[in-house]
Amino acid sequence: MDNKKIAELLLKVQMDDLKDADKLVDYAHKINAEGDTSIASALMARAKSRLSQMNEDKRTIESVMMRAEQEAAMNGVSASTSDIYAEVCKDWVDSWEEKIRSKLM
């Protein structure tokens, strides 16, 4: 089992949730500008749901990262969870989350 690869795939799931949330917020703003607040509100709720899913992904990723760290240690390699996470784009995920949260405010 390659926990690092599993973490990478889970990060892609997380990224998809972030991108979906970002698009939903954009669409909600456009629909709101056209005058339909109920549909816009529903899309904003879906965006918030995606962020909740993304937070669930974060918890799962952290668990897998810990396994990857243990796996690396068993192979005589020094790798911390933060090192592994950084390798598979932590900064990118954080920037997307911040962008979407600022749009939701």
C-alpha cells in the first residue's frame, strides 16, 4: 500500500471539491445579479457543503499522511507528515480554500 499515493489522490478529491465550490459561488453571484436570490442561495448552500466535504477530506488525508510517515520511518527514510503534505501541494489547497471562503463572506 502506497500511502503517499493514496494521500495524493485524496488531495485531488479535495481540490475538486474546492474548485466546485469556487464555481458554485461564482454562479450564485451571477444568478443573484440576474435577480433570483432563491437559486443563488441554494447554490451558496451547495458551495458550503462542498467546503464541509473538503474538511472531511482534510481529516482523512491527515490520517493517511500519518500512515505514510510511519511507512517512511519503517523504510529508514525521514519524512514528516508536513513534508509529505507539502510535496503534494498543500499551499495550492490552502490558497483555493482561502479564495472560496473570502467569496462566501
